[in-house]
Amino acid sequence: MPRILFVKTSSLGDVIHHCAAVSDAARQIPGIEIHWVVEETFAAIPRMHANVRRAIPVAVRRWRGSWWQPGAWKEVAVLRRMLRAQAYDAVIDTQGLVKSALLCALACGPKHGMDRASAREPLASLLYDHRHRVAREQHAVERNRQLTAQALGYSVRGACDYGLRLQQQQPIALEAPYVVLLTMTSRADKRWPDAHWVRAGRKIAARGARCVLPWGNEDERLRSEAIAREIRNAIVPRRMSLEELAALLQHARAVAGVDTGLTHLAAAVGVPTVGIYCASDPARTGLHGAPRAQNLGRMGETPDPERVGEALAAFL
């Protein structure tokens, strides 16, 4: 039975973008056993994938801030022993960064990654045994699929399948149909103006649905509450884990979100999703391969709230 290790650690959107490549490998190679090295914060995503046997959490972000502490080095040593204890038929780094290539190097098995011209950080290619050319002018999902196919010796076929299977119940009790508004993002230039969220939310409320505005930190909570106060019956739930947020999205009538990982998660689990793009190119990193998802806006062109509201209202 072939055993494969993928290295795709972060961020949330990148991790979700890799899921289709995992599905391809499982479909093309019967009996394959798939392991996945992923940042501990996002380990829930590989665990949701029907074809991932083992998720191996790492804490690169936490280690980076405490590299001088013995505890961090002990965790790295444990990880190294864990990875060296397994013999892999292929170790595939689809992230293309020096940090992911170093993690790839810890594992036991032939290392695959993008070549110098294809990797996000060209130096990463020096750490691979096998380097593959993957055209940059593709969506991130397709780049992952192409690299994996070259590493494992098959051709990419068929539609994109993210392979995520959610079984958790809805985390909050809501009688009316609801629409999730994902207003939060780590980059200020990706934010959609609060007034636009209010206008789109009021259109949803007028159709009899409730708006739910989740959050991840205190600043996001305050912003969600400020927007919710301007929309009839809108609610701001308690802080949720990634698993709970996935369930919240899955049970929604529709989702709208800026360029953030949760918006990609909503599309990946099959929910009607509207992606709002203000400072990034949806052709490269937008919602992809989900038949009930659409991208509005693009770099330097903020989508109109009426258009977003109408797109969401069509699902109510």
C-alpha cells in the first residue's frame, strides 16, 4: 500500500486549496494511505477530509516566536522522530516555501516540490529530490493538483472535489433560515466597508433570513456587533472553534465573505457562497471548483453592495 505525506501547513485558505489534490490522489491510486503535515490551528481541515488517514500538527507559527525556548526545540525533536519513524513512498510539499521545504526534509522518503521557477520561494526547491514545473498562471487549487499528479505519476482528470465531510451538528439554535456574513480578514485592504455589509444585510433581512456574523478576536467581535446593530434580527454568536464554524457554514442558506479561509471553506462544503474581492485576484485565489460559488470584485474594484445582496437573495 503506497503511503504519501503531504506538507501544506497554512494558511487556512491554502490548506483548503490543497484538499482537491488529496481527493485526486485517493481517486487515482487505489489503497493509498495519506498523511498530512499541517499547522496545529488548521488541523481540523485534514481531519474532515474523507481520504486523510493521519493529520500531523506542527506549530511553526508558535515556534517562530519562541525558538530560544527549550520547549520549542523538544517539540521539533518529537516531530522529527515521528516523521522519521514512517517510510513514505513520496513526500510532497505543495506550499513551496523554505519553512515547508524544511519540514519536508525531516520526513523519510523521496521529496517532491516545485522547481525554482514555480515555487513561491525559489530557495525551497534546493531541498527537494524531485523538482516539478507548475505553471504560475493557474488557480492555486489547480497548481496543487498539477504538482501532486506529477509527483505521483498520473494526469489530472475530472472536476475539483474538496472531499470534506462534516458530521457536526449546527452549533447554535436558529429557527429561521440564516445567511453567514464573514466580515473578518487579517488584511485591512481586503475588508469590505461596514456600510456595504449593512446594505447587503438589510436586503437579506427583508427576505426573511437572519444574518449571522461570526468573529475570531476582540476587534472582529466589536466590528461584527456594530454591523449587526444596523440589520434587523442579525446576531453575533459566541466565539467558535474551526469545527463549529464549519458546521455553522454548512447549515447556512448562503454565505458571503471577503478573501479569507472561511469563505473558501463554505464553498468547499457546497454552500452557496459569494466571495467579495477588493485587493486580490480571484483568478488566482478566488472561490474555485464549487458550482454554487461566485466571485465578485477584483483588485482595486470593490463590489457594489446591491449586487452582493442580490446574489445572496437569489438563494433565499
